[in-house]
Amino acid sequence: MRIGFTYDLRDDYLAMGFGEEETAEFDRVSTIDAIEGALRELGHEVERVGHVKALVGRLAQGARWDLVFNIAEGVRGVGREAQVPALLEAYDLPYTFADPLVASLTLHKAMTKRVLRDLGVATTDFRVVEREADLDAVDLPFPLFVKPLAEGTAKGITSTSRVTTRDELAREAMRQVREFRQPVLVEPYLSGREFTVGITGTGDAARALGTMEIVMKANAEPHAYTYVNKENSEELGEFPLAPPEWAALAEELALRAWRGLGCRDAGRVDVRADDHGVLHVMELNPLAGLHPTHSDLPMIATAKGVSFVELIGRIVASAAERCAEA
């Protein structure tokens, strides 16, 4: 197949003056090289396109592809991950991963939890704080956890995200609102074990690839898989495959969430246990990172004996199959 390749390159945005944390979700050259190499090894012809504005230009020039391998994150707004999918749908071009609805829904953490709750999938209660007056409506038991409403890669999450008093809640919530210019999600802090479930496939064909536990070392920031911990995961964390009994529980829950929300091709579902050992869905990642050795999904694949090339092949096969059926 002739495959167009859309992505946001971290170096491009750093050169424009964006900061390190602002560009955390964008891809490094090594990731782009690895994905293109895998696609070519699978026998495909690949054209690098880049970000959404570059895609606009290529489409206006008449460029078309059999499939677009899309990992573009977008820059701002809750619909940023939906921009490339929506544009490709306007041109009737098939592409990998989430459609515009799912891309926007899963980035909005509160809306995701509302849908999960309606589906009967375990997830914590929550409140949304947009302004200081909203703090009065936060009636959940401490400790609580505060994070930006529509960010990924643990952006905004630090050791102070776990709060134990109303003063700490107000200080942390308003810091994040100011810094990230968006509302924050406030939810009960889950003190138990944390896992991420890798999934490949779509709908009834979706299967759990494996489940990895997130274990922070003593020198890591406490309480969570924070931005610092994630950026320095090789030094600050350990990521073993989950014990079978935990993996079975996590994968059953993750697949219910994945299928219920309509995620496609491949991604991850993050889950964590409460004080009683009950797992809850924290987030869905339908546009998961794909660095061969640093990103969780390829790490899970490697641990389960699935090569990076095979993982990329499964993603392309899933997209091609569902597009052929559409």
C-alpha cells in the first residue's frame, strides 16, 4: 500500500519556541524513523507528511494514499487529536486509530468518565474545577488527585497532584488551571497497584496484547506516574508484566472500556486499584505512543514476544480490514 504518515515532530515545535513539557506528546525523530522503517519492512511505500497544516497543503495539491498512518496529536484544544482524522474523513481517506468523536471524547477526561459510568465500567467519581468558585462543589473524600482535563503524557501531574486538605486542593487546582489554561479533573486518589493494558484490534476483534505494571522506584516522585517519572522512566521506574490474576482483571475491564467507547486498531487503557483492590479505569489512550523502547505499548509487545514490526503490522491490518468493511 501507499501509506501517508502524519505526525507532530517534537523538534519542529521546540524550534518554534515551545517548551519541553508543551511538546511532551509530540514524537521524536527516532520514533518517526522506526515506524517508517517498520512500514517499509512490511512492504509498504511510505510518504512522510507531518502535521495537520502540512496535510492540508498535500491534500490541496492532490496527494492521496491507500491509508494514512496517523499519530498526529495536534497543538491546542480538546479536539486537537481529532483534527487530522476529521480532515481525512472530509477527503474520504482511510486512516489508522481513533475517529474524530473518540479522539475528542477520550482526551476530555470528564466526558470519558461519564460515558464509562453509563456503560457500567468501573471508574472513580469526579468533579471538574474551572474557576475558584467550583471548589465549593468538590465534596469528595480526601485524599484527592488533581490533573488537567485534556492532556496526555502525564502533563501537569507532579508530586503535588495528590492533595489531602482543602487548602492544598485549592492551591493545586488553581495552579493547574492557570498553567494549562483549561479545567482540571478532581477525583479520589487511588492508592493501589497501577497497570496499563495494551490492546490491538477493533470491536469484537479487539484483544488484550498484555498488561504491564507501573512500579516507581524509591527515588521517583511519589504518589503517581508523574510527568517527571514518565520522562525519566528508565531511571525511575520498573515495568514488569502484571501477575496473571491481576492481568486477567485488568484486561477484562480494559476491553469493556475499549469496545464500549469505540476505540480502534491499537492503544492502551490505564487502570489502578483502590484501597480495597478494586480496579478502576483512569484513562483510555487510543493514540498511544509508539517509540520502540520508551513507549508503553511497544514495551508491552516486546515483553509478550511481539516485535515492533509485527505490532505495526497488526495496526495496519486492523485499519485495512475495518476500512474494507466500511
